[in-house]
Amino acid sequence: MVNNIILTSTNHGPCQLGHIGTVVDVIAGRLPTELAQRKFKANDYAYGFELATPQDAASLGEAIMVNGMCYSTSTDKDSNTYAKLLTGPEFITSGMFLIPHTAKPSHHAKFIATAGSLNLLDFYSYIYQKIQRPLVFVAVIQFSNLHATAIGKAPIHGVNIFDNSKEYYCNPEINQTQVNAFVMGAMTDYKTKQYAEVNKALEAVLYRNPFDENTGLTHHAHILTLKQPVDDIAAITPALADRALHLFVEGSTVQTLSAAIYTVNSLKNYA
């Protein structure tokens, strides 16, 4: 099915992306004091994903940002929004990976299934093999099968997520068919010496999830499921949004895909 992927260059080179906080703190269950009461504007960035909330720290959960809005799944068990979608133009975070408005995609990728579906991991492997450097992508995807999850507890009390997975992943995993979505993801090969410097910087935002399929690539992606298909990312609005989730490659297959790919040469701390 990878033969149906059309990858084209835009002639834009690698760009500087950014972050607020670090995924190291997210995994450790830490919310740094300097970020705890600070709100950022979603519209200051083109895209983002990792851990955030438009409300307060008690609801920090799986998050993704597009078109000036932050979308996250609430982890506040004391509220009536628990496990539901939160939406807002501002956000709190302990770790977000960001694409600034100034960044230009280096490639575009398209895929339309003609017979069967494309495994998401095969898409990852194909584009990385062709581009051969750390990259981030945003995409509109129609999934024939979706495998995803969302943490159920805010990682803010110093309790490590992966060491206490039953506590954090207390809700059933999601397996659905025929799902429309917006996706933001990142990948690199940490063993590539040529990109040791940028890979070191990427450790602030990119990790290998022990619950996802182990491959040669380190990858991470979040998804905003949509109530109906869209042809363009610019068409995504809160009215169309359904859920914000962590996306698993294992068990996720693609019917159609349209992606913008950004190659990375450095990261800026926006905090």
C-alpha cells in the first residue's frame, strides 16, 4: 500500500520548531511552579500537541492544538467534564510540542486506498525512509480502524505515568472503525549520529511510549477525532471536534490521508 503514497517536496528546508515545558516532566507527573498558573494563547502557534488544558491544572490531559484552539480530554474526576472534550483559546501545560506560524512544510504527502488500508506504521516508516531526518507532520486522515487512548488522571502530583500505568490509564482503550480526524505527530531515529544535536533537543518533546509498538523509530502522535470529514485543516472548528486522544500505530489503519511534513533543525523554548 505504500506505493499509493505520493510524497512531494516543497523546496523548503528544515525549520525551527518549539516547545513549552518538557515531556520529561509530563512523564514524571510534574507541573513546574513557573507553568502552573501561566496561560498561553493557542493562536500564537500554528499547531501543537502533548499535555494541556484550557481550564485548570486538575484537568490536564491528552491535548492537540489547531486553528487557534486547544482541545484536550479532561482528567478532573471531580468535575462533570471528566473524560470529555475541553476546548478553549488559551491553555495551561507542563509539556507541549509546537509548530510556529513561521514554519514552512518541507513536504506534502497524500494517500488514497485503492484496495485495503494502509497501516499507520507503514506510513511512518515510508516517509522517514524517504526524508531521512527528524520530522513532524500534521494531517487530515480518514481511519478505517483507529486504536487510541487517553490518560484518566492529571500528571501533576509527582507520580510517574509509566510506573503507575493502571492509575493513569484507568479507562478502556478506544478501538473504532471509520473515524475522521486531525493528527499531529513526530518521529526520529535517535541512533542517527548525523542528527545528534537536534535529537538531543527533541528529548524535551519526543519519547518512546512503552505501550505502543516498538519500532526502529521513536514516534508520538495525538489525534482530534471529528464528527464529519473535512477536506482541509483550516475547516476544523470546535463544532466538529469530538475527542482528543493519544494515537497508537498498532491497530490503526488509514483510508485516506493528506499531510504537511516539517523537517526539524532546532527547537525553541517558548516558555
